[in-house]
Amino acid sequence: MHGQSEPDPPYSQEGQPGRGPAALRRSTRVVILTGAGISAESGVPTFRGPGGLWRSYRAEDLATPQAFRRDPELVWQWYDWRRSVVGACLPNAAHRALADMERALDDFVLVTQNVDGLHRLAGSRRVLELHGNIWRLRCTLECRPPWDDRRDPLPEIPPRCPACGALARPDVVWFGEALPGEVLAAAMDASRRCALMLVVGTSALVQPAASLPLLALENGAHLVEINPQATPLSRLAGEVLREPAARALPRWWAERRPGG
Ligand code: OAD
């Protein structure tokens, strides 16, 4: 479609003895899209599932520029709490399977909506963080580039820019804000080119991330969803695993890991 060439079929035709019928090729172009569900078994609460509320606030109430303008201290208390939750969590078997996948495939892109940094901690290197990273801060006056700050808890709430003293904010994308342009462009490009997209642990409700699988499908990619719950993508997926990611993903990968 759209004048692009059809991608190669993602799976080898003949299969490999002892590996099941569907090993990937090393050259298969694979894109992974992850959401909060992949970190659920590490102990990070999802946004729209149980444990998603902080005090009585939903993410949509706090993760906005308006909320930050109104009450930066409240928003920072929430982020300080989220940082403490995430800081106590370790990558799980699903994160580790994706790090192994990156090593085993030549053309692999991991796109995540998560800001928790667990993919990198698991060993993934080529990670496109669509919504930023909770361990990075930036100056609201943009007097300098964003910086890492892993202190937990933060010594001062709200934190200030060490260079100019203006308010600092988390280097994450809030509702109503644009995604980092280059990161989004790279994710869209990879999605259009891939032969296989694996969507793991996202409710697929938040745009533009939720439309990446549609770009992949337009170009004939095979779509796999791993999620215990149905999502708007489920009926479009060629393969659906209704299981938690830490169980389903390592098994799916073990069955399809290219030989040699
Ligand atoms: P959600 O909380 O909307 O969805 C989490 C998904 O994970 C749900 O579909 C669950 O069924 C699924 N899930 C739960 N446990 C799972 C498990 N063990 N294994 C696999 N899946 C599991 O989170 P996201 O889709 O990531 O944006 O939300 C998207 C964006 O909305 C977030 O990045 C954040 C949020 O507000 C910003 O902060 C900009």
C-alpha cells in the first residue's frame, strides 16, 4: 500500500526442528511497542488499572501543563512518589526477553510509552522513549539541556534548575503536549517498515502511540498483541496472547528465536 513494497513474511516457511514452526529470521524487521503493562509484574502500577490512582487523582488530572502551572508542588509530590515506586522495581522476564531480542535480530526497534527506564536497565540499547523518562529533569525556562537526577526522594519539592533557579519539571510528555519530534518520527518510520510488530501491555488508547500499529498494518506487517485484556487493537491482531507479559513474552520469543 502507498507504493511501499510488501515486507518479507516474518516467519521462515519451513520451521526449525525443536523450535516450533515459526522461527524468525535474523533479518526480520521487528518493532516492539510497550506500555505500562510490561512493567506491571515488576511492581509498577499501570495508569488505568488497579493501583493507578494516587491519593484520589488520576494520571490525566496531574500529568498536564495546566496541573503543573496550578500546583507544581502537588505534581512533583506525585512524581516523587512514582519515582520511589519505580526506583524499587527491577526489570522482569519480559523486559529481559526484549533485550535478548535486540541482540538476536539485525533490524529491531523498541518503542516504549513507559517513562520508568526499565527497558534500559534490562539491557535494551535501541529504545525510543516516546513519553520521556521520569529520571530526567528539565528547566521550565529551557536554559540548559535536560539532566539526569536519580535522587529518591528529591531533596527539594518542587526541584529547581541548578543553573538558573527556575522551576524544574520532569522530562516527560504530558497530556496535551507534543511528543519529541525526532523520536516520534523514528518510531513512525520503523513502524511503516517492519514485518512484525509486537504490542505489549498497552491499552492502546493514547495517541499518537496507539496509531503506530496501524501504520505497521497498512504496510502488511503481522501484528501480535500480548495483553491479559482486550484492547481496540485486539481485533486487528493476527496473534493475541491473553496473558501477562512476563509469562507470555519469554515463551513467545523462545519459540521464535532465530537459530545460529
Ligand atoms: P494503561 O494503564 O492505559 O494500560 C496498561 C495495559 O496493560 C492494559 O491494557 C492492561 O490490560 C495491560 N496489562 C496489565 N497487566 C499486564 C501484564 N502483566 N502484562 C501485559 N499487559 C498487562 O497504560 P498505557 O497503555 O501504557 O502517558 O498508557 C499509555 C499512556 O497513558 C502512558 O504512557 C501515560 C498514560 O497516561 C503519559 O504519561 C503521557
